[in-house]
Amino acid sequence: MTKETPVRTLLPVPDATGIYTFPDDLDRAHQAWTDGLARRHRAHDHHVLEVTAPHSGQAYYIETRTPAGRPVLVIEPHHDDFALSASGTFLAQPRPLTVVTVFTRSRSVHPALEATYTSVDAVSDLRGREGAAALAPFAARRRLLGHKDAESPYRHYSPAVLDQVTEELCEIAAANPGAELLAPAAVTRHPDHLLTHAAAVRLGCRWFWEDLAFWSTYALASCDCNLFRARTGPTMTPELVDITSTVLDKVTVLRMHGSQMHPARKQYRPIRHAFTTAADLLDRTGTYAERFYRTEPK
């Protein structure tokens, strides 16, 4: 079957006037986008994949990707971190991915869902299924390390756990020779992000995503950025990736993580941040972007 050209969907923007209506505007644009892909799926277009959000049971549709180029070993703290901060880039530029999730045991769900998922086992199972659903369009391999995430009130991570995670990641990296490492920059102060970043640096990682989209500290972005700059100084060089062409597919990926971002309409926040980030694109042609950092080899 010949691949169809997708119907163009007008992207909303949270500009001077659209900032007031952006959550609903984005929801409607995404619905129109997924409706068009659903029609292609029903017409047996094998380029369109059906994915189901584990919490809501809602089906969504997204074009499959064909990875190419150098493999990437992604190290994320939690199941949603890659999706929140870097998924738009790899939807636009698919590469072979192996995603390692460090903290996979959790009791963290949106407060509205705490009465439904009441135990570590129930939450961990749900979040594991959410991670699998979100990574399906990337044809990514998954590795789960099984560590328990931090709970508030947060404290600094344990050096012993850092040593253990580093050892586990070294074994995985050795099994993926030639893969480029990618990890969070730890802009957020969450101890799991700081630990994951530190472990990745020990492995020689020099490529990091800006993890400002971490949900619970999103509103503290300015404070986090100030501490991040104080901690890293000029050692990290920022680079932006235009994700305008894939931003609605990124929303579909975020829809898989309903236990964290509830209800679905409120998942506009990481996309609003991508709009703000795009203001720094040098060519000023993109509407949405993700920010990464690179460090020089020592």
C-alpha cells in the first residue's frame, strides 16, 4: 500500500492571545490529528500504529518510525522522562534506541488517582505498561533497573545507590558498544534526576536533555535553572532541535503517561515549554523545540 500524505493540522500557539486558550486549542488540534491517523489505520495503512493509554484505555494513533544511524543508549530516571523532554526529537529523527529506566518501583501517581492505585506494586505495574506504550512508536528496546524512586520530602541521593546504578549501567553500556549515551541534564533538583545524571557522567556521557518538563517542579523552572547554572557553569553547551513537525505526535506519546499527567487536557504544559524554547532557535523558523546540552570530552 502506498503511504498517504498526512492531512496538515493547524498548530495552535500560546502567544499573547493564545496563552489563554492554548490547553483547549492543543487538545482540539491533537484530536483532529489523531482522527486523521485513525482513518488511515482503518484503511489498513500499515504505517500507522494503534497505541492504547494503559490508565484510560483510550486508543490513539501514530505513524511508525524507521530507526536509522548510530544507536542511542538512553538513560532515564523514570518511565516518563524521555517522553517529556526528548521524544519529539527522536520522532523527527528516528535512531535505534535502547531505553534504560533506573527507578521503576514507585507509588507516584497523580493525586486524583491515588485511591485507584494504592500500592507500590499497582503503581509500578501501571507505570511500566505506560513506558512500554510510549516507546512503542520508536521501536525501542527497554531495560528496567528496578530501583525505588525517591519520595517527598526529598533528600540527597545515597552514594551507595549511585555506585550500584553506575555498575549496572556499565554492564548495559558494555552490551551496547558504539551506542551514543543520552541522559538528563538534571536541571530539575529531583534526587533521582541528579543521581541518574551523575551515573551517566561516570559512564562518559556528554549528551543530555533539558529535563525542565519534569512534572512536579515545572512551576519552579526559573529557580531550577538558576541552580543548574550555578552547578554547571559554562561546561554545557546548549543545542536546540526543532520538533514542530512532530509536536502532535509527541502529545500522543505523552497521552500514554496518564498516571502522571491527568487529565489528558493538562498535558499542554510540556508543549508550552517547547514553544518557549523555540524562541531561541537561530533561524526563527520553528514553532516548537527541545533543548539539549553537550559537554566537551575531558
